[in-house]
Amino acid sequence: MALGTIDRTPPPFFRQGPSALTKLLLFSALAIFLMAADTRWRMTAPLRSAVATALLPLQQALQVPLVLVDNGLSYLQGVKDAQGREAAARALLARQSERAARAEQLAAENERLRALLALQPQLQVKSVAAELLYEAGDPYSRRIFINRGARQGIVAGAPVVNEAGVLGQVTEVYPLSAVVTLLTDRDAAIPVLNTRTQQRGAAFGGAEGGTALELRFVAANADVQTGDALTTSGVDGVYPPGLPVARVARVERRSDAGFARIVLAPMMPMDNLRHMLVLEPLSVQMPPRPAEAASAPGAAKGAAKASAAGRPGRPASGEELSR
């Protein structure tokens, strides 16, 4: 075979185009141009939008297994939580049923004992539902306005309560609204009973900057402990007995003082009020005083004190409650 007839061109595998450096420079310049053009003229925005639209069904299809797994785990966890809450609710219902049965037994026993002792039946307290309208504009008082007034049977001196306990007392009545002085007001006072020791006292508002109450005129060596629950004593003829009022938050005893400083925390925060009940004062249902008391010496003075303690627009003072 003649040497001139041999094909001296390299095979395709060994062929080399531009050098690697040339390719690097070319593609680098192209990338910089595309980035600059996209930043300035948004040239690739339609392309990205078209690609995203085309790939959306594929993305949703790929996410289906993950969504199914997440939903399955959430369902199983929800079933477990629901079963736990159901068990707790059943246990609570059982305890409440037991308490209700005991309460019915105690109520029946109480009625039998009262009938045996020929005592007067317990008074039935009427109530009117009310809702908060707005708070009084005076920053130095704790008073609120409610949407019930004289036309709904509200009278001055009526106690105001909610599901937690006593809130205050109606002090001013208008045809369609009324003013309620809260227990934490500096002019408020209420007779209380320590449920642990059965000791009576008088709680006054205005303590701790108008956020708490104070149990005054209690001896320094009195049996009062932190956490004691205080309820209404019912001796004032206004509040029904047994309503929760406050709990002892702090007791300060000083050797140089004859009385202890006892700070009370109300059962219900006075800043989160919305709905409440206005009760009828017990004095409306109580029998009148004997006529002999009117002719006794000092009856005029006692009547003046009683009228001052119960006149509309002001709660009874601490001295009146202590008497």
C-alpha cells in the first residue's frame, strides 16, 4: 500500500476544538452577560415562569406522599389526644357526679335539720345577668358601668358576682345602666369569713395600688395563714353567705404593731371582666326589725348609722362593718 494513500487525519476521539482556557473565558463572559441582562432587562423572567408552570404538576405529584404521611401522623396524634381528653373528661365527670350526689344528700339533710330545729328556710337570691359597658374614667377609682339599670330591677347596694366569686357592689343606678364599685376600690369594704378558722373580719380595697384587698383590724397573733380562702359572712344583710371573695396572699407580722398586715388576692382578676350577675340584696327579703327597737334609747342614732351604711352611691365603711 502506498504511503500517500494513508489517511493522516486524527479520529474523532482525538480531535480537539478550542482550548480549555478559551472555553472558560467564553462561557464566563456568556454567564456574566446573561446575569447582567437578566438583572437589567428581566430577559429570563418569562422563561422561568414558563418552566415553573410546566414543573408545578410534577412538584405537586412528588409532594403527595409527604402530604399523606404528614396527614396520617397528624390524624393518629389527634386520635391519641382525643382519647386522652376523653378519659380525663370521663374521670372528671365521675368526680363531679360523686360530688353532686353528696351535695344533694347534704342539702336534704340540711333541710331536715332546719325543719327539726324550726329554723327559717334559706333565702332564695334572685339575679339579673349583666354585661360590662365600659370602665369609669377616674384613674383613682375601680368602677365599671353595666348595661342593666332600674328598669331591669337593679337597686343600689346590690352585690355583683361572676363564676369566680364576688366582684363588687352597685353604688349608683340609672334607668338603663348602673355603676359597680369593685372590691379593689379604695372605698370598698366587705365582711368576710375565714373558711379554715371560721373567724370573721372586714376586707378593704385599695391595697397594692388598687389591685388587691387588705384584711384590717386583725391581731398580730391571729391564726391567719397564706392561702386561706375568705368568703362572705352574710352578717351585713347584703351579700349572701358563702360566696368566694379572696385568698390570703401575704401576712406581715411586726412585733411593734398590734395588728398584722394581711394582703388578699381577689378570686377573679378585676381587669378581665365581661359578664356578671347582679344579685338582690338580702335586706330586701329579711323581716323588718321589731317595733320595740325603734323606741329603745339610741334607736335614732342606730337608724342614722344604718341609713348611712346603706344609702346609694357609697359602700359601707370599715367601721360600720366592724360594728
